[in-house]
Amino acid sequence: MAAQNNAPLPDGLEIAGYRIVKKIASGGFSIVYLAYDTEGVAVAIKEYLPSSLALRQPGELAPTVAKAHLPVFRIGLKCFFEEGRALARIAHPNVVSVLNFFRANDTVYMVMAYESGRSLQEHIQDQRGRGLKVGELFIRTIFTQVVKGLREVHASKLLHLDLKPANIYLRTDGTPMLLDFGAARQTVNTDMPTLTPMYTPGFAPPELYSKTNLGPWTDIYSIGAAMFACMVGSPPQPADQRQSEDKMAGHFDQLQSQYSPELVQLVRWCLEVEPLDRPQSLFAVQKVLQAAAPAATAAGAPAGMMDRLRGLVGRLGGGARAKAGPDTLI
């Protein structure tokens, strides 16, 4: 995502009953703030502010949008608002909680739960930095829950379309949470008043490049790519390159000595270039993930994580939501 060059809202600003504390993240599409509600509960607020369309100078609250960009800006605004409303209806422990959304300053804001932890991408990098692989029990446990959350998203007639380790957040108790839904995964086409899905090379299937025939199978490819990134430490070969010269077979052969054949085959299955060759349901993926894994493949989980993982394996169907602590981050 392109850099966000717009000025953030000032610290201490009161807006719709929330007090902005500081900016905590930004990209070409939005700015995310830490804030507190009227009861002193920490929340994260995402502001719709595509930097290619809107400009906000320091000291200003409302962005300036050129007349030529207004149609696209308004389409994005509508998508952001409507998908925020749809996500607010989803109550699942593995999907980010959207608590509220409101209009202000000529744009739209989405209020989300503010949770402690770090992204799966950061966990992979930490493991690699210590010379460790991400273990099979960890992968099976985390992605079983990710798939459960994604099934709930699909049941609500939404797709994620940018599922990757950076968008899977691990709470401090080890439970994962899907982040970055809706228009945040769309990039602005300034040549015409439309928004098209954006993609991350390596994690995106071929149909995202052509922006046709999108469906649950699209997210299933990305699930496979995210599991592959856990195993190898980097994304798979980009799908557009695979269509001309597929080099993935060698990677899968190398993984056979490190992970169970069942898990490697599942990743290979999810990463099929042709949509019809992939698992046809998330339940099929979940079923393989929940099958017993060899105990020897559990290596690679961080200290203290193994006990939590074993407990999670026993209650995967329970879906108890972790409570957010006072010092939390989405």
C-alpha cells in the first residue's frame, strides 16, 4: 500500500464521543488511531482517507477532494461504510470486532476493538530470526481458527481478498484474528469511477490479477499461501509467474521432510492455480487442519505458547472470545 502523506488528526481531538490519543498506523488508503471512548475503554479508529484522492493539511480536519476525484472518493466511502456495517454484525472470536462507525469531517470512521498482540508476519520473522521454523501444531491450531472466522465472513456474503500473515493478528493468548476487511483491500483506479480489489503478490491467486471469477476459492488460495509463508518464511511464487513457469513443486518437495505429508498436501491443494482444482469449501480445509498431527512436528512455537496451543486445540469449537487488556493493539 502506498504511503499516507495526509496529516493525521491532532492528538487529543474529541470526535463522536471518542478522544484521539495518537496515530498508530497509516497507509495509502487510511489512517488508524488509538482512542478512548467515554468510559475510558481503548479502541482503534480507522479513518477513510485515500491519499491518491484526498488531501489534508496540518491543522485541518476535513480533507480536500478535487472535483475530478469526487466520484471515486464517494464510491470508496460508500464501500467502507457498508462493509463496516456488515462486519459489525459479525460476532466471532477470530474476526476483528467492529464496534461502531460514524461520519465526520466529510469522511467515515470505523471503530474497532483494540487488542494486544502482534501480527502473524511478525511472529514468522521472529522465529526465522532465532533460527526456528514455525511448527506444525502452531500452523494447524492458528489456521483452524482463521478458517472458522473466514467461514463466518463468507456466510455474511463478504470476501477478504487480501488474506496474508500481516492481516492475521495474534492476541497475547495465542488466538488469531482476521484484520483489514472491506474497502481497505481496494485500490483506487483514477481513470474511471470504480474501485477494484488490490492484491499482494504471492498471496493472491490468478483471478485477483484479472479481477474476475472471485469467490470463496479466492480466499482459500490465500490461506494456502499464508500457511506456506509460515513454513518457508516467504510468500509463494507470484501467481502470474506460476502461469508461465511454475516453480512451486521443488518447494513442496523440500517441505516433505519438515512437515507431515497431509499438511504439505493441503497447502499444495489450496495453492492450485485453477480455482476448481482447489478445495471447494473452507470446511474441507478445516477438516484436514483439525486431523491429528505428529507430535514431532510441534517444534517452533515460542516459549509458553505450547501450553496455550494444547489448550486451544481442546476447545477449538468453543469460540470463547479473549478479553482485551488495558494495553492493547489491533
